[in-house]
Amino acid sequence: MAEDAPRILAADWTGAREPVRNLWLAEAESGALLSLEAFRLRDDLTDRLLRIARESRDVVVGLDFVFSLPEAFLRDQDLESAAALWSHMDRKADEWLSPRLPFWDRKKPAIEQEFRQTDLDVAKAAGKHPTSPFKLVGADQVGRGSLRGMEHLIRLGEEFAIWPFSVGRRLVVEIYPGVLVDKVVKSDSAALAARVRDDERVPVDWKAHAACSQDAFDAAMSALRMAEHAADFDALEPAPTGSSYALEGRIWTPHEGEEP
């Protein structure tokens, strides 16, 4: 690892009932996966990240859940910042997961503003279609993981800057594996195993771990992709005051220095 490069980690998050089986944390440097570990509790993964921050001068962590919600919803809830939303989670996460509109898990309701601006940016630039954070059902949903993840951003904020709301040498960014990970039919276990087997960046000791599930694969490949762009994180800037990103958050992509 280059002396001036930050440590790079990526977590494949989950909103499943704990203890979980699909919560993974990977660390990588450019060209090599360094570690891949499973956790049963979200608090344990957060504790690990906080310890890493205290040990490291420069570290970037990618988390694959939504850091905030569409502006119209936040205004309706009288929430003036993403941090206010995170603090709201200890009282509201269970209620919204029940679900309570506009969150849904059966039939999709009419929603005034279903996506954040950053979701629309990614859909336009990468041809990907992030799922609405209000959706709580299906393999592609991010709502449950996000509602169970936002409260952890409060703790992580003790040691990390949370982009795009702030920047620093220890940084947490929102990632979307659909953009970072090469196309592969992840539901096909044989295809997944072949993809990992042929990837020279994954050491032999970690190949079985990286191929054991879609979640482990996403964590490993997201960390490797982030590590390819490790030098770019130092150039990130906070979202302009008053912009949609300052309230709704922003997905980090390999070309994030460019204006949407």
C-alpha cells in the first residue's frame, strides 16, 4: 500500500433481524483484497470501524445503505438536516419499518418524491436504477438496511466525517455496489465462484469467503473498486449549502469529482 494512500474498507450492510448472516466488511488496497470478515451484529461492525479510525490517520469506509431520504419527506417530518434524521431513528425506525407510509412492503403507494437527486444522477449517468429508499421488500430493497443503518452514522460521526455532509481524513461514504461491481449473475453460485476464482486480486485465502454469498462478494468487490480510486477521496468536498445533496446525501461513484 502506498504510504499516502488511505485504508479502504467497504461493508455490505443489512437491515435483517439480528443476529444476521449477511453483514460483511472487506478491506482492500489497489490490486489486492486484504481481508473479508462476517459480523452477526451491526454494533460489532460499527465498533470495528471506530477502532480502525482510532488506529489510522487516513481511512475511507464505504457503506451500502442510504444516508438520508428524499427532501419532500424530510420537510414533511420537520427534519432540517440528515443528522436530525439519524437522531430520529431511535424513535422512528421501528414505526417506519412496520411499515408506515410512504414506506411500503406490499403494494407500492403513490409517493410524491420517491427518489433523491443522487439516485436520479446515478440512473442517468450509469444506466443503473437505485431502488427507492421507501421500498422495504424484495432482493433489491435498501429501505430496511438504511433505516437500521442511519443511527450508526451518529456513532461513526464520533471519529469519521460523513460525506457529503462533511469531509476529513477519516471518511465514510455511501456506495452503491450496482455501480462499483462488475456485471455478474450473483444469484448463480457457480458464476459467482468462477468470477472470484479468476480474479487475481483475491488471494487464495479469501476466495472461498468472497464467493460464499452475494453479500460477501459485493463487500469485497466494492472495496477493491474503491481502492483503485483511493487518491480521489482527498479531493471530495462537502455538498454546497442549500443543495439537495446537503440534505439528501450523495452516492459516491468513481467519477465523483465531476459535477452531475
